[in-house]
Amino acid sequence: LVFRTWSDSIVYSLGANWLALEPGRVALSAGSLWTGRDEGAAWKLGQGMGEREYVKHVTFSKRFDTPPQVVVGSSFLDVDQSKNTRVEVSARDVTPEGFDLVLKTWSDSIVYSLGANWLALAPPRPTTA
């Protein structure tokens, strides 16, 4: 595991979770996204007021048999330090082919860039005797 920060950030607490899976029993797909103001007009989290979201469609590298369970989380934030940090990362419209990764902020929060990780898991395959 590697944990990083930059500039004059101070980390008071940090933790990690992981998942161990039996090879061949579970279909999974995983990935990450780094995005932000380089997206141009589509990136609305860095300006304005109220609820704002950025949606990026994710296509799985291999189609699942049924819609998988998708877990998402943020991996990094670059925000305006003069405002409260308000960020929500979620999965929407999950299909066997992919899902929409939704990055959201609200009120007067300013998000310059945001990273997210995702993990899609299908139900375990039955074992054969």
C-alpha cells in the first residue's frame, strides 16, 4: 500500500481496507478515474452554488452475466481550502456492460479535481466437485 499527500497537507489519520478473493470463483472488474477542471465546461464542481455533478460512463473490460454490485470511493481531492469540503461519489445505472460514475458536490464547495476508484463484483460462481 502507498499513501501520498502533497504541498503542505497534514494527515492526522489514515486507514485502508482490502478484499481477498478465491481465484476463479468471482468475476470482478476494477478501475480508477482522475478528473477535474481539465474536462472544460462539463466540470461544474469547481464553480457555482448548489448541487452540481459530473457523470462519467465506465465500460467494463468484460461483460458480466448479470449487473454486478459496484463499490466506489474517492482516492484524492483537490478543493478550495476556504470552503467546506462536500463530496459524494456513487454508481448509478449499473448494467452488465458498465455504469455511470457520479461525482457530486453542493452548497458553496469548490472541487478542482477528484479521483475515484471502483470495484465491480458478480455473485460467486458455484464450486464444482
